[in-house]
Amino acid sequence: MNWRKWCDEFALAGKGILLAFKEKRFWWGFIPSFIFFGVLMNLLAGGTAKFELMAALGFPENLQILGSSFLAIFGLNQPFLDWLPIFAISLLQGILIGIIVLLWNKKRLDKSSSKNGENLGSAGIITGLIALGAGCPTCGATLITPLIGAFVSTGGLAIAGTISTLVTVLAIIIAILALRRLGLEAYVIIVNEKYLAKKELKHEKSA
């Protein structure tokens, strides 16, 4: 494996992600997904207890639980070691979906070729499905402990916790690899878009 090439690709992917942060359409995907996954994982952090509690309570109390889960995304009243993996996964998931939304919009608006016009919708959807397929394991990281805990004894919960930790680490690795691919694609598209815009501007000035 060419490690220098691998590092260069990661560097370009990082630049692509930074460029994506400057695009308005990126935030359309990032903000709602970051909040959604953050709240969901904080609700599931203690198993299904919060959902059972919400089912038994009324609307004001449910709103309070959702509000505390939202604030927990940013570490309020949370132990650091409990907060960090949930925040990291929510952030990675948000960035993944934000870039997917950005790339889909750019491909949808790209009319540079008839091929792009014909395959516009499918290309964007396929890109989104592939990246989401890589990112979806991040959703399962907090789901596995309650599921395993339902079938094992109290002593077996330690095993569930260990498996959950391994799944969390694996999910973050998969998400980073997905970000590498999407970041590279974002870099190529955004840089090419800026180059064409400058070229068109020079052409207009010279005309």
C-alpha cells in the first residue's frame, strides 16, 4: 500500500470537507442529522428506559426529556467519557449526511453533459445510499447494548458493554473511511466548479 498516496488523499478529503462547510446546502443536511442522531443516541444510552418513561408521561414531561437529551449532545450534565463517543458519532454522522446532501444538489444542478442529465437522480441517490450504508453502523453503536441486555443476565451486561465499545470504534473507523471518499469527491467537484466560474468570468471580461 502506498502510504504517501493514502495520506495525500486524506489531506485532499480534509480540504474537501472544509470547503463543504462553506456551502449553505451542507448545513441543510448537517444540522438536522447532527441533532437527530445526538438526541436519539442520548435517549438510547440507558437502554429503552427513557422511551418507556415517555410512553407513560404526558407531553410537557416528554418535551423536557427531549430537551435534556438535546443539551446532553453538548455535554451538559454528562460524564466526559460518556459524552465524547456520542458527540463524535453524531458529528461524523452529521458531516456524512451534510456532504451527501451537498453532493446530491451539485450533481442535480450539473447540466454540463447529457450523461449527467440522464443519470443525475440515480447518481446522487447511489452516492447517498453507499455513504449512508457506511455510516449506518454508527446508529447501531448505542442500540446493541439494550438488545443484548434483553437476552443475557445482569453479569452478561459487561459483555454487551464491551461489544458496544468495539462496535462504536468500528463505526467511527467506517465513518472516517466514508468521509475520505466523500471528501475527495466534494473537493474535486467544488474546486472544478470554482475553476469553471473563474474561467467563465475571464471569458466574459475578454469578450
